[in-house]
Amino acid sequence: MNILVIGGGGREHALVLALKKSARASKILCTPGNAGIAEVAEVLPCDPNPAAWADFALHHGVEFTVVGPDNALECGIVDVFEARGLPIFGPTRAAARLEWSKSFAKEFMVRHGIPTARHGSFTHLSDALEYVRQQGAPIVVKDSGLALGKGVTVAHTLEAAEKALEAIFVGELGASESEEMSRREVVIEEFMTGMEVSCLAFCDGVRAVMLPMSQDHKTIFEGDVGPMTGGMGVIAPFPLMPEQLEEIQTRIIEPIMRGMALEGTPFKGMLYPGLMLTPAGIRVVEINARFGDPEAECLLPLLESDPLEILVACSEGRLSPDLVRFSPASSAVVVMASPGYPAGSTRGIPLELPEVLPSGVSVFHCATAFESSSLESSGLENTQLVSSGGRVLAVQATASTLELALTQAYEVVQNIGFAGAQYRWDIGFRLREKR
């Protein structure tokens, strides 16, 4: 089977490597891809829009497509592919609204009795400012739309909340509120205390099968401080009590699936609610509609069953729990980001990776490219692996224990040549503290 993977980050690198293990996968293409993906799949350019992707799939004889990024889902890639008879893994644009509109997701959760934080949604800066001043700090400000995992501010002061609102509505270009109000929306919600975990589930429109729980580390600095990022590291499995898993299944996953079906938008693909383990019970922080990144890099190496069989079963509405098997081992990911991230990123930094990796360790490319330079004396060209974005590499290790997985991942991180790299030394610190 010829497979197409849409995307070019660490998540898609992990998907490509997982799919290569399938006995049914004969050829894997990826667009736009990156330098790491190019080593294991055929990377080809394509205009980034649903019609062009569909033409690409037809031209190259693609028999199944896997969508990685949230913005591809928002622009309706699944709808276009299905209309043209092209099999694809992912939710329709209407179903993916759970992610691309946090305001919609909040209203949906209220309608279907899914536990989440108290909140308000606003399309005018003045109304939003009035609300935060009434509620007080700490409070959480979220861009309702897609923001590459960085549209959230946990404001511990009113001043921080006001600055976050102004950044969303006015932005760096200084547009007036009247110019922005027609297309900007924020969700402001109560500050919840507790531990945050990631729950991913394969879905076929009716049934859902959960993956092992994982825990992302979202902020740039150790101790969970500093600006939000797309994720600086992950551990899995995150240990929960059986009654907690049952609560997630019956009070969150199943109601989401039922609710989406009742509203005429059955959810097929990867459902990914972020959860907060609060003193009052488990609450949904937000809902995503695709593989998490870097959760994918952490979880897919633990998958023991055929990933292509699972994804095809989801798209065809015949998912069953016996198709999904994960290793009981532990997995850890440490993300290496460029200097200046998340405010910006430095591109073109030379990267030197170890020629041989220890058993159980993988380096997923998140934002890399090859840069060519001429060797004047010989007239030849030399290619250098360089950074091409904010989060550049994700170093993953699988081992019998979490401590060993983290040790192995950090050893490889220290052996990667990457000037000015940012990474956190405390991935997994919450579990270490509990011990």
C-alpha cells in the first residue's frame, strides 16, 4: 500500500517510522517532510492546500493518507479527500472544530456534561478585559484558534492577563480592536490546580481505544515556568489508578464520541484531550483532534501492533481494542529547541548527530533541513544538517524503567552538536518528586 503522510515535524517523522514497520506499507511519501524524514521516506513538495494534496495523492497512486498537523484538518483536507474517494485518517473539518475553536469545544463540553473549567468566550477586547478584572488572578487566557501550542497564557497577575489579551486582539502589528474583532476570539477560564496529563485515543466515529497516558512539559523553563511552547518533553506511560482511567473513559472519551455523533459530526481519527487531575476530579483542559507533538514521538515507539491496520480500521469504522497493543516499557522524550524559542527561532544552526545511536534511542527531526555549500578547491558541494525552526530535535528513549529511559535520552542529547540549544533537564520531575 502506498502511504502519504502530511506534515513535516517530529510527529510526522514518528508516524513515518511507525508506518514503515507495517507489513502492508510498500511505499511512504511525505510532504513537506524534513531532513530526517527524507532519510526514511520519499519527500516531495506540494502546495499546502486540500485540493493540491488530493491531486498529489491521485498523481502518485496514494492508497491511504495520514494527516499530522492541526491546520491541515482545519482547512478541510479530510472533507476534500473523502469527496474524491481517497481513504484518509483524520476528522472532518466540522469534527476537528473541537481543536480549531476552543470556544466551540467549551460550549460542546457544557452541552454534553463533560467536566471542564469555568470559562467565558469573548470577541471584543473591552469585554474580555472587563471579565478578567471581575474574576481576578490567577486566570488563564487562550486564543480560541490554532496557535501552534503557544496560544495559552497562565496569568498570575491581572497585568499579565491584560497583556495576553492585548497580544491576541491587537497583536504585534498594532491593529485596532475594531479591525481584529471580526476574526479574533478568546476563551478565559478559571485557573485549575493539579497535574496535567495527555490522553490520546484512536477513534472510528463510534468506538475509541485509549493509548497509554503520557505527560507533556509545556513551558520553556524547568519547574514549569516561562512561556508556553509546543512541548519540551514527554514521559509515558503516566501512572493513573484504575478508577481514574475508568473516569476518563466514561466521563470524557465516551461522552465526546456520543456528543459528536449526536451533533452529526462523528469523530474519526486521533482524539487528544488534555486533562487536569484536580482535587475536585478530572477536568478537560482542551481538546485536540490529531496526534500530539511530542506525544507521538513518545508513544509510537511503544506500539507493538500494526499502526497501518489501526489507522485504516479507524477510517473504515471498524476499530476494535484487540488491534491496539502497546509495550509495557517506559518512554521518554527530550526536545531540543533553537535559541530564542518560543518567541522566535534561529535557523541555519549546524547540527551534528551521533553516527550510531544506542539501542532503544531515536532522534526525531522536528525542524531540520540540509544546507549546501560549495567546496571551492574541488568544485563539489557539501551538505550540512541545520535547524529550520523552533523545536528542532526530539530525542526519545525506550527502556524498562522511566529513570533509565531518561538517562539514555539525556546522554544522547549531550552528544548532539547544536550550538545554543535549549532543553529542559527536569523532564519527568513530577514523578521523581512523588518517589
